[in-house]
Amino acid sequence: AVGQVQELAALCYRCRVPMVPFGTGTGLEGGVNAVQGGVCFDLSRMDAITELSLEDFSVVVEPGVTRKALNSYLRDTGLWFPVGSVGTG
């Protein structure tokens, strides 16, 4: 799946076509609407949790990971991801 997204992203870049990612559909601000055209990437099946660091309270997830799935994964660690949390790149 990652390779396919990379290929599609490269094609959009070459053709100067906007890319609009769709992860879990939880955004309320309408960010997945391609109002000026573009390609919407459905990334909802990219739902792996790839890295967890308890020491610095960080986790690396793919864009389709839901808050409920993440909290289920974190259940035995004592950590949780509350509603309204914002990740930083």
C-alpha cells in the first residue's frame, strides 16, 4: 500500500494535480473536499501502528488508525490518546 501511495503521489506531483488524503473521516472541517480539483487518496486501510516509545510518549501510526484502535493498542501501557489530541509532524 505504501508503494502505491508513493507512486500516485509522484504522478500527481509530475502532473501538478492536488492530492487530498482521506484517513479516518473524523475531520469536521471538510478537508477532504477537493474544491479546486484533485485526487482524493483513501488511506483508511493503512491502519498499522508501527512504532511505540513509552520513554517519550510517542507513537507512529499510519493515517487510517482510529483513536479507538490506538487506545485499544495502548490499553496495557497506562497511556491513552484523548479526544481532541493533536499530533505534530
